[in-house]
Amino acid sequence: MTEKHLSTQFDSELNSVSARVMELGGLVESQIRQAIAALSNFSLDAVAQVEVLENRVNVMEVEIDHELTTIIARRQPTARDLRLLMVFSKATANLERMGDEATRMARMVRSIIESGAARSLPSSDLRMAADLASGLLRKALDAFARLDTKAAVDILKEDDLIDREFDGFVRKLITYMMEDPRTISPSLDLLFLAKAIERIGDHSKNVAELIIYLVKGKDVRHTALTEIESAVL
């Protein structure tokens, strides 16, 4: 992911922080998988595992931020090196926020279990969206490791699928609540859970945009997909 420099120590520092960001990504991916397991099986054990991983993710985010600050202070990087370190910092923030969303998912599952309405709601539809979001993170991490802009564009397209799943799920939940007011409270928990899944997809999309920024030097946030494709492919 990094280019060679005259200072082998600088290379070592860049490679180290790159590895740490990828390690953080792996932790968050595990956290999301546990959140999906909690939803699929209505498992309090899986909820507890998500919360354990949340603590590890938070510690690692602070450590990476400290490492980045130290490198910038010591090396005073410019041009591509500075862009690389900025991307590491933003990717770390997005990964940590995905972990927050996974924790939010787990806590919503706990609330649904405690309400006693777990089996009467359309949670299977939500599991499909959660699997899509988890797969999107995996693809984003792979594209980030390879600096693959084509894969990054594909991720931007796939995020639209998650958004459509979310919209369809909201419509279905509204129908459930209208038909049986007793489902309103657990349905709202599912709604917040669905929103957390959607946000995981959004953060994966952000990582994909960072890849394009790093490789092409072009900030594609808030840019139409057709324009991004013409600039990248």
C-alpha cells in the first residue's frame, strides 16, 4: 500500500500503521458478524461478544490515532505521504463508527429479546441486509489493501442495494405496526437496528471513496456515481 522512501524507518512506520488499520478492520468485521449472529439466533451470548469487541475496537482506535500523530510530528510529511496518513486517520474513524453501529445492533437485539416479541417480527429480511453490509465491509477492506479503485466503484454501487433493502424493510414494518399496535415497540427496535445496518454500508462507502482519493487525488464525496466512474475507470 505504501511507496518506498529514502528512510527505511519511515517505510516501517507507514507499513506498521497500515497493518494496524487492517487489523482494526478485521476486529470490526468480527464484531459485525457477532451482531448478525445475535440477530439471527436472538442470542444474548452473541450480544455480549459484540460488547467485548467494542472495547477492543475503541482501544485500538486511540492507539492508531496516537501512532499517526507521532508520525506526522516526527516526519512532517507532504504530498502523497500526508494524503496517505489522512486516509488512514479517516478510515480508522469510519471503522470505529461501524463498530459503534454493530454495538447498537446488539443492544437493539437485547431489547427485542427482553420484549418477548422476537419471533413475531420480520427479522429474516433484516438479516439479509446485515449480510450485505458485512460483505460490503469485507470488500472495502480488500480494496483498501490493494488500492483497487475499480473495486471501490463497485462498492459505491452496491451500497445502493442496502439503501433499497432499508426502504423496503421500513415499509414492511409500518404495515406490521398498523395491523397490530402491540408490535409498535419491538418494531421500532427493529427500525433502529435496520438504520444501524444502513450506516455500516454508508461507512464502507466512505472507505471506498477514500481509496479513490488516495489513488487518484480526487475527492469524490457528494459526487454523482457516473462522474466518479468517468474519473476513475
